[in-house]
Amino acid sequence: MFDILGVSDRVGYFEFDDTHGWSQPRREATYRWFAKSLQDRQDDGKELEFTVHPPKDLQSSETGQVATTFRNAQTVQSINAALAESSTRSGQERMPGTSRSSCRRGWE
């Protein structure tokens, strides 16, 4: 298929005998492919040295989850549920043009 489209030089394949994940050899193969295919240049793909910080150092809250660290924290689900509940009680449409009757008509 790529030959038919004239882009067979833009396809690559890489395999490495390790566990599932985003290991350094896989990342470096990706860097080489991006350099060649998207920037039209050769690159050895070698990563620069960098420090990997432990997950605990990267957390923005004590537990790493705002919902479990702060009392009375809201989640996206709880905020949306409260909005839906208040809209239902006030008779407002959830979104313009999406009243219950218009939704029902769409399923009929």
C-alpha cells in the first residue's frame, strides 16, 4: 500500500526484545524515524542524559490524587453530576437544543 502511494520510504519498523513499554531503545528508534520522516534529516536518535525523578517527587499533592488529598475536593464526575442535577431541577436544557423531548425525538 505504501509503495502504491509512493511513500514506502516513510514507513519504518523497529523491534526490541524487552517488556511492553516505552524503553530507551524504542524511544531512540522513534526519534530517528521522526527526524528522517518529518524533518528530512539523519539523526542517531541518542537521548540526552536526564534525571528520572521518583513519582513521589512529582506529585502535586500528598497522595498524588487531589480527590483523595483534599477534603471536599470535586472530581470532573461530581461537578458534572451536580450540574446535571441542578439543570434537571430548574428545567433548563443541558445544552442548547438538547432538551429531553428533543433527545427522545432523536431516538424515535
